[in-house]
Amino acid sequence: MTTSANSSSRIARGGKAIYGAPLGILMLEARFPRIPGDMGNGTTWPFPVLYRVVSGATPEKVVLKGADGLMPDFIDAAKDLVRLGAEAITTNCGFLSLFQKEIAAAVGVPVATSSLMQVPWVQATLPPGKRVGLVTVSGSTLTPAHLEAAGVPLDTPLVGTENGKEFFRVLIKAEKDDMDIAQAERDVVEAGKELVARHPDVGAIVLECTNMPPYAAALQAEVGLPVYDIYSMITWFHAGLRPRVFG
């Protein structure tokens, strides 16, 4: 909205379908519970967001099968969000780093597909001899291509949650709709503890999975290291879209 310095008239600028929600989120198609802190729970965010579910993009297809054949669907969905009014796009799976360049080229607005994109920033904050480690939902299928697309060094240590009792089997394998939150938290914390035990030089952790922020505080308390996730990245991302007005 603009206001003339020489008159009391105001002109509201049009051109979009929805206003006040500049961030668009591309969602996987899933039925597991999205608790507060999960990227897909609207109460997680301290600002309004726009959601678009990409039909057919199940967690199993994206995480275990490399999102094969799904790029056009994600690009079309991102364009829909931009048409609605999104001024920037993100996704709710860190494995979608594979589509970072293509989505950004197609939509013409800032795009941040993956929490993994934080790794270079976090690495820059660490003292000599320390490096970033990753906790991912699926260590066996997070490939060098995923890391390279997000600017992550290929030798970055990582641990997945595949051997847990709840998190992986509910989110990725879709064995049931309900989830034991306490057990899911234990799965994430145990993966983080394993990461630090195997790699003592880890000085900070980045959580790949956008369903992990509800458990970040418990992990940080357990290992005593900084923990970053999709929430930390997207709140930073949004801050550039709507800078705070001081005074």
C-alpha cells in the first residue's frame, strides 16, 4: 500500500489472489499427524503461510525413490502458489533439494527447498576443527546428489532414523496414521546421540527432516550442541520477505 506525501488518499495495489501470506509451502501427500512444530501444522509459524499439497508425492516416493518423475508436479504446484500470492517458496521435505535449481528457475521468486541449505551457514559459525553433522529421516537414501544440490560437503557425517521404532515407520513407510510422539522423539534423539558419538568433531547439528522441529529442543538438551532445522531456516527466510519495522 502506498500513500501520497501530498494528499490523504491511499492506493491499494492489486494483482494477487491472496494477501498477507508471502511464503508458499509445497507439501507432500501424507496422512500422519502433523503436531505443533511440524512444518505442515499451521500453528507452527508466527506468520501466515500458503500450503499446496502435491498430489502423488508421498514420503515414500520422495525419500526412498528419489522423487522420480515428480519434478513437473512440484514446479506446477509452485507456480500455483506464486499465482495465489506467494513471494517465496519452500517445501516440506529436505530431500527435495534435488529440485532446488529447477523450481527456482521456473517460478522467478526466492526458493529454499531444503533445511540442508543451512549447513554452509552453520559451518561458518563453528570454531576450527568442528563441523556440522546431519540427522535425517533416511540416511541410506540421502545421496551425494541431495547434498551437492544444497551446497553440503559430501563428507558431512549423518545418521538416519531408519532403525528407530516409530518415526521412520510412520512418516515414510506409512504403516499407520497415528504416532507415538514420545517414541518418535526418542528415535530422533537417539539418532543425534549416535551421530555425536561416532563423530566427536561435530559442533552443530542440522535436522534434514521438516517433521523433526518438535524434537529439536530435546536433542539439543541431550547433546549440548546447537541444533538447526526447517523452523530456524524458514523464520530467517521469511524475515527477508517482511523485515521488522522499527520505531
